[in-house]
Amino acid sequence: MNIELNGVNFRYELDGDQAGDAPWIVFSNSLTTDVTMWDGEVAQLVDRFRILRYDTRGHGQTDAAPGPYSLDMLVGDVVALMDAVGVDKAHYVGLSLGGMIGLGLAIGHGERLLSLAACDARCYAPPEWAALWIDRMVLAREKGMEALVEPTIARWFTENFQADPANKATLDAVRQMIRETSVEGYTGCGQALQKLDYRDGLASISVPALFMTGASDGSTPPAASQEMQDGVPGSRCVIVEPASHISNMENPAQFDAALFAHLDAA
């Protein structure tokens, strides 16, 4: 389904019994992926929840408005989409960029949330991490998204996962999602991430919160999730092992067990 919001044509998907009164979950994708990264989780939750997932601006089948973007803009997109669909309150689950959008949502619009799961995310961009985006954005502009495919796969999944032929279909699906991300969407979101800093707002998060990351995640390492847990009263931190950055696709059994327990408790 498609809808125009904030000057952008968004692709979104609804699952579950829309006529019922089950609680809502909003799923938000990582940088250079789309709604399909959550297929495994949706299949297991669809009988108990109403589910809204969407492609972040400039990703998947959502249009890319000219950049730069800001995290406030990306948070505003979620709020506008929830309003348009009729979602008053929801559990929010985001990974990487989606998790960081979730932090902004919990800090600025906590009344719209039942709980937060910010996975493979971090609360601020230290200078050395922010600087990494410069070369990646230049590469995307000069050579297109294809040039980012294999370097991204190498960062996002452990070597053992990449080496196992049984995982080829998963890896190829992620490769295709990266290719289909617009350069404008990638660079716009990359610029937003360079300015990430939610440290001062963590203590204001009052909904049940889960911070989860892959043990081998170099971009948003376990220490980043533990820092967020320390800053959010009553929150939990789970380290998924083995897994790197896209932990729900690399180790779905452990990821899903922790996520579903969080949703049940919330």
C-alpha cells in the first residue's frame, strides 16, 4: 500500500486482523533494507498483533525526497504514518536506523508507545563513527549503490554466517535490498545519523525498553546497547550471539525469543 505524507509517497504494509482490537506493533527497517527484513517476525506475531511496517524514506518502494534528512524528520514520518493508519499507541521495534528513530520517538512522542525495542542501535554518533559516513556517501554518489553491496555485507554478518551456503538466500536478499535503496535516500539518512545525539533524552524514556545487539556488531556494538540500558530506567539489554549487525536475520531464534519475551512482558 502507498500513501503520501510529509511530501513523500510511502510504502507500508498492514498485517493482522485490522477489524480487531489487538495491540499494534510498528516495525522500522535498517539503513538500505525494506519491510521484508521483518518477514520472519511478522509471520510469528500476526495472530496476536496488528502490525504496521513501512519503508523509510528513500528505501525500498518509498520515494526519496531531496536530502539532507534529519532524525526529527524521520521520527515525524512515523508519527504521520501512525496518524494516517489510525494507530494511537504501538509497540515499536526498529533495527539500526530504525532503532535510532525509535529512540527519538520514545523521547519526543512517548505517549504514542506501548514499548520500545531499539536493536543494533546507538544513542549518539561519536566523531570517529560519524566520519565513517563521509567516504560511504561519496562512494554511493560516485559509483552507485552497487559499490556498497559487498562492503556492507562484510560488516553486517559474521564471517561464519557468510561462509555457510545455507545462508546464501538470506544474504542475496539483503544484497538486493541494498541495490534498490536510492542514493538520495542513503545519503540523506547517512547525514541524519552523523548528527545523532539522544544522550540527554534517555532518562525521559518511560515505556518498557529493550536494547538488543549482535555480539560481533562493530557499528553498534554491545557497549552502545549497554550504555542505553544504563541511561533508561528499568530497561533491559540482550546480546545476541552469534550475530553481527542485522541480528534478526543472522540469529532469528535468539533475537525473536528476546523480542517476544519483551513484548509479552510489556
